[in-house]
Amino acid sequence: MYLSSTDKIEVVLGGAITTVQLQCVASYQDVTSSGLTIPQASNQTLTNNTTEVTLVAAPAASTNRQVVQMSVFNSDSVSAAVTVKKDVSATDYTLVTALLQVGDTLQWSSSLGWSIISQSSQESVIFTSFTASGTWTKPAGLKR
């Protein structure tokens, strides 16, 4: 994902946190007419409830910023709705919205795209083999 001098990446929550703001990290490289800036740069920030925070700032004029990786870790004590946006000249474009359980990390990388690393004890996929007739009871917390 590339950003021009009028673009930035922002993170915002769907509501107020309970105890601890979520941790956000990004790494990127700048590309100019001289080439790629080495080493990569990074930014760390915390969410601010329903106020947008800048995760990756716009680069200087005549520079493109190549985003390499972004992550948002839910360090709060309850689940959190997170939205990551690309702001282009003050117009927001939603990149992803996700509900993060406690301990989950929303991540994006240039090679793999978006994913959620789950640290909850709830299994995300459950397979059950039925060998006899009977009643099936949905496990607690299972949504689909």
C-alpha cells in the first residue's frame, strides 16, 4: 500500500475503551526519485476512543510511503470494534473494520493482507463427527 503526500492511515474505535487503549504499530519505507529509504521506519501509537489517530502519517512532497506492516492489539479488558481508514485529502476510505476480542491482534502486511491473530480460548473453527443420533448443543460463544 502506497501513500502520497495527501494520504495517511488512521485508526478509530467504535466506542470508548474500558481500561486500556489499544496498541497500534506500523512500519514503512519512503520512496523518492533517489530510491528506497533504508532502514524502514516505524510508528507506535495508542487509540483514543472514538477520535481518529494517525498510524502512518503522510510523507513529504515528492515522496511515496510504502506501508509494509500494520497491527492493532486489543490490550483492553473487553472486545473492541476497530476501523482502519485511508484518509485521502480529508476523505476517509475504510480499509477494514473488525471486532477484536481481548488479546486479539488485527494485522496487515503487504504480502498477506488482513488477518486476525486470536489469543482467546474460543476456537474459531470446530469440527464434530457424529457417530450416533442425539442432540447437539452449541458451544458457548459460538456465533456461526
